[in-house]
Amino acid sequence: MLDETGQIDAELDLLVPKPYRILLVDDQMIIGEAVRRMLIEADDLELHYCKNGNDALQMAAEIHPAVILQDLVMPEVDGLTLVKQYRASEHAKHTPVIVLSSKEEAKIKAESFATGANDYLVKLPDKVELLARLRYHAEAYVKHLQADLLLRELRRLSSMDGLTGLANRRCFDETLAYEWKRSTREKTPISLLMIDVDHFKDFNDHYGHQAGDDCLIKVAAALGDGVQRASDLAARYGGEEFTIILANTDEPGALKVAQAVLGSISDLNIEHAFSTAGSMVTVSIGTATMVPDHLSNPEALIGAADQALYQAKENGRNRVVNTINP
Ligand SMILES: [Mg+2]
């Protein structure tokens, strides 16, 4: 199991490197020099200076600043236009921006906040206040990113099968419901593959549960490799049963994928001396295809694929059976 917290910390370090980088964008070098002096003894802050507003966006993308100090009045491009550009950009859309203005004016302040700035300071700010605000915004930014990464990780884990890393049953149910609705709306066919490892109980009994788990992990990886399109989903349905949702796929298309899966599992060459279907681990696959309408439901598709799977088992395993007109 991966160390999730460590991974998030590593990702955070890439997003906001330490010491915190402060990007000052100001056309007047004298301001650059003054701010540099204020930050010189702060070991946790590292000043990067950008004189030309046209370079600011690219510099922000390159250095991953924790805070941007943004001058308002600049010759080529004005400060608030830049704030808008940060907000619209991929890399700086959430980066805290403190506007540095020569004016203490309520209207400009209001406009700055409305544009997306997080704070406003009048030049030249007091050193103690500047450092306090920079640190405050940097920490708040890190906390925001951390919460974001945690949420993403939780979402990923909650849809993932713990053993195989494939999508889990919950994710399967949600995806099928979603694709079902889409197919109903677009009047397109949707196909489902139900896949079962042949004689898996015998495999477990003879080779042990550790080998059984390894087998499931390899099968799952092969299934995951077998789905190509983003709208398709390979999932663990439960136990040694897997499933593949094929959106916008007709019967011939589903059969093609099923045959490919059959081949890829044989190609794993996992010995199974206790199978009646051969000397290696194999799977049986039932496929079903429907063009959903408002009278049908996903359970009917699952039922049809299940029935086809049952037939594949009856017919001798290591084969594909598809249901026609379920
Ligand atoms: Mg200026």
C-alpha cells in the first residue's frame, strides 16, 4: 500500500516549493530592491522579481510562487488585467495575489478584490506587515491545496477496489447508471461483459489464497489494459467476477473486446492444473447489448450478461457467449 500522506506532501512540495517563492511583478526596480531588502532575512521566503508584466504569467508557471505581489500601474499591461490572466491560467488560478498600489483608495481596493485579488497593500508597506501577510497567504494557499489533494485522493480510493486497483462495485454501479442514461438519451447501444475466472475456488484451494490474490491482480491488470476508451470501464464485480462496461458499443464490438479479453487472460499463462477448461487460468465471458429506452433498466442488461455467462460456463468455459435480444 502506498503512503498516501507522503504522496500528498510530495505533490504539495511540487505545487508550492519551499522556501516559499514570492513573485513580485513591478515595473519599478526601486520597488524590487526595497522588497528584496525586506525579505532578505526571512529564510522561509524567497523573492523572485519580474519587471515586465508580459513575462509575469510565464514566470508564475515556472516558479510556482506561493504569493504574487502585483503592482497596479505598469506600462505594457495593467495589474488588474494580469490578475484576471492569473485567474484564467492553469498554474496561477488559485495563487494568492496581493495588489501593491501607490494609492489608498477604496474604489481601487474594491475593484482589485472584485477582479480576484486576495489582498491589497499600499506601497511601500511596513516590513513586519508585509512579511505577516505573505506568510498568512502562503499558509492559507498550502492548506487549500492540501484539502484539494486529500479530497481527490479520497474520491479515488472510494471508487477503487483495494486488492486489484480496478474500479470497485460502487464505481461500476455509478458508471453504468450514468452511461445508461446517456445511451437512452442518445439512442446508442451499450454493452456489458460479465467475466468470471474459471474454477477459481479450485485454484485457491490448491495454490493458496496468496496465489489466488496474485491471480486476481494479474487478471484485473489485463482487463484494465483491455479497455481503451475513456468511456469504458473495467471493474471488479465481486470475488473472482469482473465486468466491463462498453459505452456506445454494439454486439460485434462487444464480442471483439470479449475475444480479446479471453486471449489476454490465456496469455498471462498462469498455471492452473486443477481446471477442467485447460492447464492455465482462463475466464468465461457473457456479453449483452441493449439500446436502452425509458422502459428498460440497467439490471436487465446485467441479468442478460449474467445469463450469457452462465451459458458460457455450461458450454465448457474459456469462451464467450453473447445474449441476443435479451
Ligand atoms: Mg508601476
